[in-house]
Amino acid sequence: MISEKKDILIIDTISPTQFEIIGDLTFDSIDGALEIGKKLFSLKENITINLSKVKKVDSAGLSLLLEWISFFNQSDKEITYEKIPKQITNIAKISGVISILDGSYNSGSKKSSSE
């Protein structure tokens, strides 16, 4: 019998406005995460998400982070990612979306610690 290990994504609440992503931001792990995140974050004004415990990432994971940014921008709220792993910033640079990810797209005042 062959068994494949499934990537796991956990959104942990640190405080009412601080969250942490634990695990993988991959095509296999993000199913449902967009809607779960929207529900979890919807009552918040501005939030910060720590990404230091992300283990694996692919373009689908980056897309999820960008969708959450879009969701917040539509609501005139701010989302800030901190401790962004180099793997995420590399994909964002190659994709030409690093300025969106680092917060300069939002207001110009929020910066990530990706550099």
C-alpha cells in the first residue's frame, strides 16, 4: 500500500489581531484556507500574520497570501505579513508581486521583514 503525506496548514490565533501560519502553503494544503481566513479575519480591523513557521511554499500558497491582501484592501483594512520566509519572497520576486506582498501596494507605510 502506498501512502502519500498530505501537506498541512494551520492558522493559529496569537491575539485578536495577530495570527501565525504553521505548516505548508502549497496547492495541497490551501484548500478551503481562503474562505476560512476570510471568516477568521473578517471582524478584524488590521491584522498581522507571522509566517516564520511556514515550511514549504509554492505559487498556490503565494496566491493565497495575495488573495488575503486583496480581501483586506477591499475593506479598507490592512494586513501585514511578518517574518516572511525567503522561499516566499523569491517566488514573489520572480512573479513580479513582491511590492504587493511587502505592503507597499497597500499604503506604502507597511513593510514586511522579508529583506
